[in-house]
Amino acid sequence: MGLEFVELFDNWAEVYDESVTGKDFEYKEVFSNYEMILDTVCEFVSGHVVEFGVGTGNLTQKLLDKGYHVTGFEPSSSMMRKAKEKLSEEVSLFNGDFITFYTKEPMDAFVSTYAFHHLTDAEKAEAISKYSSLLSKGGKVVFADTVFIDEVHKQKYIAAAKDKGFFNLAQDLETEYYTTIPTLEKIFNTHGFFVQFKRLNTFVWLIDATKL
């Protein structure tokens, strides 16, 4: 699920951390407040946390620093290698994704940043249905990702990117599976979650869902 993007992340692994610190001007707004975004996700969870799209391990390290037990899944071998090099302590990292994963231990929360848009809306619904079956009442799904208020809002952002000459960003917004708040709200509600959204920068929203 979203595996069509693995090659992209294999190629991005060496410079990913430079991108998130704003050195890639075209994506500077996307990664604005990056550290705050990761910190915010950490604040909404506790216990055994399952992370999807570990990447180079930036969120993983913050979760570990909080004292949480973390199990991480990452489909890109290059990204996983970078994460293992960086992380200050041993952590369970496995090849897997938002839908294709397994852990024997009960889990308290699922987290991810900058990755859920790699799933189609149908795949997002499949993933949320799976999380609902695995979480107890009060369990959390806390994602931070680019989301749009509605389709009109999305098209305005694509047009604005093109006007600025940010053609790579515009192409990403057009070809990856960025969705809207009403679509996500319906998916979460259908599968037994109460969900709230909070804007964290121009593009990224916190998706905070609690199992009812």
C-alpha cells in the first residue's frame, strides 16, 4: 500500500533531513514548524506506539525520548538504514506499511508524519478499519500530514505552487493521494473514531482520532 513511492524514498534518504530543515526552498512551507509538528504528535500518545513511515527516525527518536515503547514500520530499506544509524537506542524496526504490518503486543496508539497521503482514500479506509479492530476504547491514531479543507482548496494550492514556479511541488500535489478533511472525517467516524483536526502549518494538519 503506497509501495509505488518506495523508490522515491530510497533516493531521498541521504538528503531527507536537509529537506525537513528548509534547505529545499520549494518545500520549505511544507516542512515549516517541523520539530513542533513531531513534538505535537508525541504529546497526544503514550504507551506502546506503532509508527508508520519511520523514515530517517526523527519522530521515532522523540517518541523514545518520551519513554514510549515504539514499534516502527518502514518500506524503504534506505530510509530504515538511516534510521538505525541515527537512533540512540535499540528499537524494533520492520519492513511494513500502514496496512501490511504485524505485532504480537497490544498497542495503544498509531502515529505517522508526512506519509498517510501515500494511500488512496480506499486504502486509507482499509487502514483505519484495521486500526479500529486492534485498538481498545481510548486508543489513538495521531497522524500529521498534508490535508486540504476541500477539493477547491486543494486546487488553489496547486495553482499557487505553479505560479511560484514550484513545479515539483505542484506535481506532487496532483499525483499523490492528498485528501480532504471531510473525507477523512467520514472514514474515521465510519470506523468508530472521534476525530479532530488542527492546522500546524500552511499544508500540514494534525489528525487526532480516538477510538470510541
